[in-house]
Amino acid sequence: MTTIASTSDISTLSIPHNPLSTGRLRVVFAGTPEFAAISLESLISQQDVLDIEIVAVYTQPDRKAGRGQKLAASAVKEVALANDIPVEQPLTFKKSSTEGLAARQTLRSYQPDVMIVAAYGLILPVGVLEMPIHGCLNIHASLLPRWRGAAPIHRALLAGDDETGITIMQMDKGLDTGDMIYKVSASIDLIDTAASLHDKMAALGATAISTVLKDLSTYQAQAIAQDDSQANYAEKLVKTEGEVDWSQPAAAIERQIRGLTPWPGAYTFLAGQRVKVLASLPVNASQQTNEPAGTVISVGRKAILVACGKDSDTESSATTLAITHLQFAGGKPMTAEQVCHGNQLNDGDQFTTESK
């Protein structure tokens, strides 16, 4: 576990409260998905312990979701409403628009001492970042400056990182470029998917922001600038990233499956029909083959072995991937044993890309 700011041997600095405050630190929370909702729930439950008051919650406007495409509230909005906290859902904070100016005025009326931001999804202009006395703090799911951007959890898995973590960052006008206030690391397990790692990071983020709020001025006083030369970016995911290229080594494909679960999901094609690749076993380096990439080597009860690309140009044999769960077009998810007992896949079949 890595901590950037420590309270040891440092005298506590006084926190300048808003003159309209009741004495507690006035907090505005901004976030949208479940990742942010976990932190919000944690902060709500600890308001007395942390000596804070969550005076408002900001989240994205309700979006159409599900088969019925009905308007649905965000996870953060649901938590706020359940706890009788005012909810704001502006479309913009840009001062060039009437709505943006109104949104800024509304935020100012809450007299925030600090704004906590977690996966909000709306750009905050400098004028908003500077509005709270302590500025805006971001809960970012990576060890900055690695994986700045929209999809740090997925990118860490896809890249084969063995650890990631949470950074509490003082927001500035750049994309995740602000000074680091607090960092805490966590290992990435070999069986972690984007879903399981998301849950780990959500819980870790909630703990990290609580730690900072216990002694905010001290942590901010010890903030450390990021080394931009070490930065890389976690680009937003697109659906086409899920298509498996069987010429890649098995290890890369196995990371792709885990890193894109549950969305957008890994997939391939069999006789022109899309097949979802739901899960596989860790790669066994000793299992190699001379079959062409994408060839189904064997359909077994425990796993379906598929030929993949070589690990390097120096190796003569190709790697293999052991798939444990598949889903054929129009069907339900199936285990390897269920596939083995059916007739939808046979030894020698060829998985291909869409263009082939």
C-alpha cells in the first residue's frame, strides 16, 4: 500500500470553513455510475465521524436504458434521493451559455468547502474548480500518472499490469493532470475481470477519500506534482475492441477477455455467426500447437482449446487458449462441458474475424 501524504510528525493545519457553514465541512459530491455511488454511500454514513455535511449531489441527466428505453436515474442519484440530499443535473457549466451560468450560480449557492468528484462525466471548467474553498478532489482509479483518462481499470488489465490503485487528485484544467494528494495501491489478481477489479477500486476509492477528508488541509499541503513524462492515457473503450485476433498470443487474448468483461465483451466468429468468449483459464505456457491461429484443437468437458499466435518471433510453436465459457448467437451462456455435449462446435472448426 502506497501513501503519498502522511500525517505523521506534522502539525494539523486549520481548515478555513465557509462563513455560512454550521461548523462542518460543506461537501458537494459529483459522480454518476456505481463506482461513484459506493464512495457517496460511504461518505453519507460517515458524516458525523468525518465532520462533514453533504449539501448537494451532482450527476448526469437521466438517460434512456434497458429494452424499453425508459429514462433511468444514475446510481449516484438513487443514493442521493434515498438519503434526502438535493440533486442537480446540469448539462453544462460553460459560462458561454445561459444554462451554464445558471448551473454555476446554483453550485455557488450551496457554498461548498470542497467538491468530491468521481466518474462524473461532465467537464468542470476552471471557474468551477476554483469555486470551493478547497477546490475539487477527484477519486481516480489508477496510480497516476499511469492511466489518465476514461477507462483506467480496463486498460490496466489489458496491458497486463500486476497492480493498480486509487489516486486522490487535486483537479486542475488538464485531463487527470492535477497534483496527487493520496495514493493507495492494490494487486491485480490473475482471475480479475474488469467487473471484479471495478468493485475492488470502488471500495478502495471510498476508503481513500474518507482518509483524506479526516485531515484535508494536511494532505493538500503535501500534494505532489505528477511526472508528465511517465503519463499514459486510458482511452475510452469501443465495442470493436472486443473482437479477438487469434494471431495474438494466448496471454494477450486471455487479458482481453478479462479486461472487457462485462462490456463490451470479447467475441469471435464461427461460420459467419458471432460467438461471445466469456471466460478462459490462465494460459499454460507448456501447451503449444502447430495448428493455424483460431483453430479449435479440442472440445473438452473442462475447456475448449484454441490455437493462438506465437509469444515471440523466436518461438516455433503457437500458444493455446483454454476457453471455459462461450455464448453462441441467440443462445444462453454455456460451459465447456455443455458445449462438449452439444453439436455446435467440433474439433477442427475455425474461429475467424468478421472480415473473413
